[in-house]
Amino acid sequence: MEVAIESSWKAHLQNEFDQPYFSELTRFVKEEYAKYKCYPVGKQIFNAFEHCPFDKTNVVIIGQDPYHGLGQAHGLCFSVNDGITHPPSLVNIFKELETDIGKPYPQSGNLEAWAKQGVLLLNATLTVRAHQAGSHQNKGWETFTDAVIKTVSEKREGVVFLLWGGFAKRKSKLIDARKHRILTSGHPSPLSANKGYWFGNKHFSQCNSILNENNKPPIDW
């Protein structure tokens, strides 16, 4: 199957696109977008890959589902378009950045600049029906994104994986911990963060220290 995705990723993922599950997934997504309002817009479904080519990927952050409100999702996990109110999890991410590395709280919740520096902002499910969280789960996206994680693990070296919350932590089984570094903590959502499982994890400074150790450029968070 021909899929419009960034060329370096396409070279590594074409085998997935040729699998029967991906044909079924494509059929499902096309039907959903034809019948219902879905997010992100079609041309942004693979945005995480467009902004972060395979050979530039040094950090992976794993989310679960795209935001399902108007104007929020644009293909990067935890990120929202410019001018959109920051969702609670993103607010807590920015608060941790403030205390960890002294980064002033930003006006925009758009994390595109992270992606362009080599941070793959990957949701496990890449599409969602408007106002229906989880509506596109278990349709094949997780099979595809698991393959993405495994491909990064197998074919890249010294990547830092930031796994926030129970869902993301379960992806650790796909990652070769002998080749890569895995940092885990609670999820930045208020439910977890307010119980003390998120704040103070210092993942952003730790990540940059690991990148420095591996002679890779740190991220300007």
C-alpha cells in the first residue's frame, strides 16, 4: 500500500503498510472521516513522523490517544495547535519543565519545535472521533505504532524513551534496554500528578544528560 509518510520512515515501515491489518485500518479510518468529524485532519495523521525523520530520532515520548476537542490535535502527542488552551496534562508538563530546568511557562502548547530536534511525539492511536476519547482504539493503530517503537529500538542506538503512566510503561517490553535508556514516571494528567507521581521526575534534565553522554545534541525544551 502507498502511504504518504516521511521518506526515511517509509523505508523502514513499508512492510507494515503491506500487511492486511493496515489495509483494514485504512478502510476503517477513511469511513470514519467520511461519516464523522475526526481528529487530527487527514494530512496531519502522520505529523509526528514528518517533523522527526527516522535517522534524527533521539528521544521518544509515547502518548495514548489524540485530543478529541476542536482544534487541539495536530498529530503530535501532548501537543496542541497555537492559540489553543493547554490541556491539563500539558499544563503539568510545562510546570515540570519550569521546576526541572527553569524553562519559563510558554504561551503556545505547540511542541513542533521538540519534534524538529529529534523528539518523536508518538500517540499509540493516531486518530479519534470528535468528542469520543478512545473511539479509534483497537482498530490496528496500536499494531502499527508498536512496530514503530520496535523499529526504533532495533535500528537506532542510544535513544531515550520517556514512558509516562501505566499505558506507556507497558511499551517497555518493545524496547531493548541494553541499547537505549528508558525513563518512567507517573502520567502528567492531574489524577496522577496530584498524587505525586509526576512532579519532580526531572525527566527533561535527565534526558539531556543522557544525550550528552551519548554525544548527541541536547533538546532545547
